[in-house]
Amino acid sequence: MPNDHAYIETLEARVDAHRRLLAKLVAALDPAARTPLIDWLSQRETMRDGQEDPGAVPVEENGPGIAMAEEFLMIRRLVADRLHEMGD
């Protein structure tokens, strides 16, 4: 790849766009459908690997799991921001 930095920036921008769209969609749901989904996101914000402090001991194979947990956290926070903007 000629310009890895530009490629990574493009991928990050696309992920951010998906994250924002997903948050808007979740926030737009009826509260009866939205609440269980927000709870589901909250339950996945911490990687479950049996450690007292997940990620305290860096292990290469934990990288994707930690990234997913961080992504769920970011999505849930964006949903909360959208709900605040909407006055919900």
C-alpha cells in the first residue's frame, strides 16, 4: 500500500461514520426497544476474560477483544449524547 497512513485514516473515518449512524438509529428507537439494546451495549463495555482488571497484563490476543469493548462503550456514549440532544 503506497500510503498506509492515509489508508488507516480512511478506515478510521469510515468506522466513525458507522458508529455515529448506529448511535443515531439506537437513539431513535422507541424506549421499549432502545433500553434493552443500551443494556446490551453496557454489558459489553468491559472485556470478559476472567481477570480482575482486564487488559492489566497486555496480551496480544486480547487486542481485538479490548477494541470491541471500547467500541461498544463509544457507541453507548454516542447514544447517550443523542438522547441528551433530543431531550430524552
